[in-house]
Amino acid sequence: MVDLGRLLIWAGAVAIVAGLVLVLLGRGNIPLGRLPGDIVYRGKNGTIYFPLATSIVVSVVLSVVVYLIGRYRR
């Protein structure tokens, strides 16, 4: 049970940090979600949005962060 508690604390801390980052990105003029390469299709009855370029950028940044954390933890 102690391990589950610690996991929930860490998950909450990660969620708070992610929320703060999203708030800061929203206030800044960073065009995440509106990059060239993001696909938007507007039809008569709806809109389909697929943030392809944004997904790639976020994936690369997170991969670098996880790599650096793993490297400095040893």
C-alpha cells in the first residue's frame, strides 16, 4: 500500500506540473496545436483535427527529457 501511495503522489505531482506547463504555453505566444503540418478538415457538419506536427514535437521533447533524467540518475 505504501508503494501505491507514493505512486499516486508522483502521478499527482506530474499532473500539476503538466497543468502549469499548459497554462504557461497558453499565455505565451507558442503555437503548439497550430503548427504547419497539423491537419484540420472542416466539413459541413463537423471538424476533424489531427495535430501531427505538434505530436512529433512533443514526442521529441519528452524523449530528450526522459533520456536526460535516465542519464543523470545513474
